[in-house]
Amino acid sequence: MKLLNLIAASGIIIISSASQFCRAETKVVAHRGFWNTENSAQNSLASFAKADSIGCFGSEIDVWLTTDDHLIVNHDKNFHGLYMETAPFDEIRKIKLPNGEKIPTLDEYLAVVRKHPDTRLILEMKSLTDYSREDVAANKIAVLLRKHGVLDRTDIIVFSLNAAMTFKKLFPTGVKIFYLDGDLSPKKIKKLGLSGIDYSVKVLKKHPEWVEQAHKNDVEVNVWTANSEEDMKYFIDLGVDYITTDHPDKLINLLKNKK
Ligand code: MG
């Protein structure tokens, strides 16, 4: 009997010590793709393939709706003197990215995403000047994600609560929607029925308690943009679910060396 108790007790010890190491590992998201490398550029088609090639969990993009209803992939509101929201598509397409690519359409981008099934797409829809334009953009994005069959490995991130609620109506439960603006606690995010917070380094350093609050409420936590080793280590130790960084290669190495 004593022996059985001893075995049972040691079993518990083994299980509990194993569980300490089983906490889900921080996942790496390449901010605007993996662009900090040869022949790549922010939000280029190459940047998704390169994020995939180094084993990123996810790769982030920014999507605008042009005045003539084309979805394009680019970050800056004003890029090379053109406003993404008001310039016609044909003008925007004349701009060359630093790696020689044209600014991609979302349709072109998703064709690349489809070819790299191991990497998740983190799609940011940029806030637009009025809600009706955001609704048009969200609807068009939903159509394209379904057309390319990548909805089940896409997460949506938005600053606009209007856009968040529009996407929530468009998608079945299970498609994750994260809020970027940093002004709502995880409890409020839970009440809104959103999946997670995706907040800046500054916001989460001011509210480190939001990570635990989020996890207690089944809300996930992503942080942007953690580029220094100090910030990466801080957020790994804080237990965030995802780190978005301009240096995904360095973060991957850091996580490997921490094991
Ligand atoms: Mg972005």
C-alpha cells in the first residue's frame, strides 16, 4: 500500500512538473511579413514566403480599400505621395516596392498565402474615413478569404470597433478578431465577443496585469511591435500568446535558446 502511495505521489510530481513546461509557447508573428532580409519588402508577396521559410507562426499584412474599390496590401496611409484611400488603383500600382514588386492586391497576396499552408495570415484592415467604406472593405475581404480557402487560418486585427463588429457578423464563430487600439480592458473585449487584444508594447507595459486578466477571460494577447531583445524577453516572461516583431528571425532564435 505504501509503495502504491509512493508511486501515485511521484506520478503527481512528474505530471505537475511536466505541466510547468507545457505552457503554450509564445508564437512569432512577422510584422508586415519578414521584410528585414534580402529581396524582401514590407507587405510584399516575398515577405509572406520568407516568413513561412523561417517557420513563423504568422505573418501580418495591412489592407486598404482604394477609392475605386480595390483591396491593396500596404501599410502607409500616404505612400510615395499617394493616399491609399483616395488615389485610384492604377496610380497606386505604378509604385514600386524596394524589392521591385508592385504593391500587391489582396487577391494576389492570398494566392501566395494559399501556397504556404503552414503560416497563418494576420490580416489588419486599416481604419477608413467612414464606417460605410469599412463595411464595404470587410465584405470584400470576407469574399476573398473564402475564395482562396484561407479563412480557417486567418486572424483579423483592427483598430476600428465598427470594423470588428462588421467582421464578427460576417464570419462564423471560430474566426478570431483582435482589437488593436489599446483602450479597452480584456474584460470589455470579452463582453464584446472578440477573441483577443493586440496591443502596443507601451500599452501592455502600462497594463501588464491585462495579460492575466485576458487569459482568465479566454481572451488571447498579441503585442506589437517588440523589436529589442529586452522587450521580447519581457513579453515571453509575461506569458503573451503572440509577439509581433520586425525581427522574427531573432525572436525564433531567442525562443529556441530559451528551451
Ligand atoms: Mg499592421
